[in-house]
Amino acid sequence: MSFASFVRVPKRDQQGNVIIDPNTGRPVEGLGVNPIKPHVRSYWLADPNNATLVLAASAGLNQAGAPQQLNFLIDSQGHFDWASIVGVSTGVFLLEFFDPGTNRLLQNAPIHSSCIVGVGARQFRLPEPYFFNVGDSQRQLKCTLRDLSGASNTVRLNLIGRRIYHKEAPPDIALDLQRIFGMGSRTYSYFLLPKTTKNDGTVTPVSANGTASFEFESDASADTEIQKLMVASTGAFSFTLRERDTNRLLMPNAVHSQNGFGNAEFPFFWADTYLIERQKQVIMDVTDLSGEENYIYPVMAGRRLQEIP
Amino acid sequence: MKIPYANPDLWKRPKATPGAYRDFTTHDYIPGQAIPTWIKDPETGIVVVNELKRYVKPFQLSTETITLAANEVSDWVPMTVDGKGHFEIFDAFFTSQRTEGFTVELFDPGNLGSERPMLMNREVHVATIASGNGTTLPLTGALPVTSSPGRPFRWPQAFFLNVADGGGTIMARFRNLSSSSNIIRFVLSGRRWYHLQAPWPIANRMEEIFREHARTFPYFFTTDAFVSLSALGTASPIIRFGDDAYVEWAKGMSFSTGLYTARIVETTTKKRLMEQPVRSDLCFGTGELPMLNWEAMLFEPNYQLTFELTDLSNGANTVWITLGCRKIKLDPREIELIRPGTSPGRE
């Protein structure tokens, strides 16, 4: 949420004592500008050297091209709270994020662009903002991209969030901001993909009218709370989701892909977030409905809770 | 505090509704939301019918069909509501026979002299403050005009049109942007507060709610001058926020005849909102699907933004940018920044 622009605080006299309203016995309140607010601005982050990136064509559609990298540099002017992803491209591509500052991958496999790259009108919101504490130096987010379209692919990718310019704030405000944001976070946004997704992000297609099982696993290092579902596929399919250890189904009958998955612009939200505890698996059993070979790229977006021993 | 106008005779009604006694708000009014139908009496905990609800109704205020000649500017068109109750405006819609659309200027003559007459600094493109143009998204595809009512443009702040004191009229002026004649309509949508028909305790409560909003209202800022980019050309228009109020920028919208890039810079501090120019569809939305700033940005009076624009279409490019904002008028005694250890009122 945005910081409140205006806040109510007790009024004080010249000695700093709270002024009490004699009629109510309560402190007299005044309305003022939130002192933090002028030091917080929306911010669009791009690779400073690559406003656009041309990805070399892959060998064909649904095959991964050579990896190329965007380096999103967060200078030392202030913290960056990353909230959403937007981009345009001439074809589909795969992308994965790595935060070298925390040595953290934000997904377990490369993600199809149609699942997490929105536009200004419909940004893809991260399940929770990802905070970059710049401290005394700059931070970086590395993004590896691979073409998936089989043609030369021009990509523009921007990350949207807010900058917190704590360093230019008056000392007392800067201290307040550091206190609020300096503690670091134990939860962070994460994208969960099937374990069968290959390291380059490509998938084995489901045969025409055939079936397949995808396994999503919350690994041993963190619990994962799933918030929304997206998919890119070359055809329609039906699916069920079940928990491996309890065999509990999240739907008694197969659901059509259009009724259970969205895309980056309009993701599908569950009625409640879904917790996959560490080392638990969710099996997605799919059946192709298109009658043709079907490349299916499902993504679950959520956040991870990292246990600190 | 007991709600003064709750009618005990109505308290039995929720007994017929399962779950009516749990999870109900004690608020009879929540800004920006539908009036709660049933509320919990904070004193007794009993769920009662919210009496406000009986006197608040959905309402739409539309122009007649207006036919504008090629590039014609209309006279000021009064959009008048009767004097039975205040009108709280949430959304705007339009229809335009021509895809070029038209521009809009709005003001509230009833508030002339009370420092909140205009709703924009200059004429804005209708497709940046209202829904009705349809839209196309890269993944989802075309969202047709027929479904536009399902994507209302919600103003950054509801506008209370006061029907007392001779008010009750929004004046609108339109300019046809097409070189052919254009049949248009413009609609404001919201709810009426029928305070004059309500019993006095309810009417008083309505007036109280209205007064709470007296210092904030929606405002649309567009570039201080028209922007027309030559093929691959550049321009640096500015938007200056007035000296009369604080401004909170919540939504960004644009309508243009081609793609362009923008880099937004705070003119005085040189602080950039993006280091690299960003393509227009990645930093602005439309009236139907606006770009929502995750952090609503607060600007002090007289702040100025510079928009460094570059055409990408390789053709003449007319650019309309609108920032959906709300203005907040502060009491001069309250505008001192509150810092740790200090507060308004402390020297």
C-alpha cells in the first residue's frame, strides 16, 4: 500500500507537551503531511545499458534460444521496493530473475513471458513487493532471457515500484525510514513451476488428447504461499490439482484451463491463498483438449517464508 | 456511541439472515465504498438496517446527444441535477462516433468562489478520464466498446456536487477532434444523497459526511500545452501543479496517435521517475484500464514535472497525457511537516 499522505498527530505546546482538549480530556489532534511521503516516488527500473534487448532467434517455436542478460541496476540514491513487471516484445520469451545481493533465485525454472509480463494498463503485480535495501552501495537484479518464438525478438522490460530516497531526507526522517525498511524481510515473491520444466525453461509437450502430470514442489528451504495462477499454452486443456501426501483434490472434477488459469494481464486468483508447506508437492494432472500437441507452461505465483534457524 | 437514527423496529429484520450477527461493520459510511446495508450498533452489538442506505441511490447524469461539426468546440453544456440531494460522482463514461474522440473541460459553477471550481487544468482527452473507447491488450487482445461499461474509469477521488447554495450543475465543454462531424455523449455516474427527503438526524449525518470531503476533490492534470511530436521527434512538455493545494497523483492515462517513449523528471530536483525512457504503454494506461501508481505520489504546491517524450511511430504523433490526481487543500496552520519530536502547533 501507498504511504498515507496525511497523518493526524497530537498537537504540542512550545515546551513539547501534548495539548489536552479540556472538553474531551483527549489530546488535540492536528493534520499534517506525512514527513516520509515527500521522499517516496514511483519508479520505473530498466537496464541502464539495454532499454531494448534483441534476443537471438531460437531454433523454433517453443524452443529456447541462447540466454542473454538484463542487469537492472539500483543506484545508491535510495531503496527500491519492486511491485510489478511490465514489458513488450515482438514474440514470446522465457525469463528468470536472480538477486545476487541475497543470492536468491525468484523461481525454480525460467518462466514464460505471457505468465508474468504485463503492460502499463494491466501490470503484473508481484504477490508481494520485493524490497531492495541498497544500504551504502548499489543493488542489482539480473534477468536472463531466452527467445521462445523462433524469430529475432525485441524485448523491452521494466520493473515498476517505488524509490525511498532516505539518503536525501533530513536525518531524523532518514532514521525513521531505515528503521522501517532496514530490517530486511523474511518473505519474498516466488514463482513455482513444475519440476519437469527443463533448465532452459522449455517443456515437453502433452500429446494430442493425451495426459500428463506436473509436480509443483515447495522445496526444503521454505514454505510457499500461492496467490495466483497463470498459464501459457498452445491449446486448451483440463486439469485437476491434488496434494501428493494427502491425495486431497482441490477440485472433484477436471476444470477447463480457461476457468482456472489466467495470464499476466488477468491472473486467476484463488478464493484464498494456498499454503504448500516445505517438501510438499501438488500434482497437476492435465488432459489435452485441443486435439494437437500442446505446450503447457503453468506458473504459480506466491511468496516464500524463509525459516531462519 | 449509539447510532442516533437507528430505528429499533428494524432490529428484528436481520434475525432472518444467517450470519447477520457476525462480521458487520459499525461504520455507517466508508469513503469510496457502497453504503453498508446492515451495520452493527456499536453500543448494543445488534445488527440494524443502516438508515443512510434508504436515502442514497445510484444515479447517472448524462448529456443529451450532442452533434459536433468537424473540429467544433461546443458551448458550455450544463449537466444539471435537481435540488433533492447531493450528487457524489465516482465514474465517467462516454460515446463517440469517431475514433479520434473529443476533449472535455469540466467545472462546477456552484463552487465558484469556494476555490474548487475546475476539475482539470486544461482540456483533456475524453478517453483518458472516462470509459467508452474499448481497449486492446497485448496478451488478452481487443476488449470491445460494448464491454466498456464493465471497465468504468473510477476517478481518483469521488467528487461531491453540492446541490445546496444554488449548485447542482456541472458545466462541460467539448471539442471534436475529428475532421468529420461527431455524435457524442458524456455521462457522470455516482450516487445521490437525498438529504432533503430524509429525517433530520439522517440529513445531518449526510451533511456531516459531505463536509468531511470539502477539502479534497479529484483533479486531472494534462500537459500545459498541446503536444504534437514530429516523426521520431522529441518534446519536453511540462505539467505544473497549482499553488493552491497539495496534489496526490494516483493514476496515469494517455491517448496518442502512435507509440512514444517518456521519461518523467521532477523539474526542480531533477529527480527522475525512470532512468531510461519507458515506452508509453508501459508507463501509462487508458481511461478504461489506467496505470495505477503503486505509490500515490504527493507533490507540494507549485511542483512541476517535465515529460521528455520521443516519438516511436515515425509519423506525426499527437499525445494526450492525463494524470489522475486528487487535490488536498490544507489549512495553512496545518501544513508544517511533522517530524519526529515535533508536530503542528509546536514552534
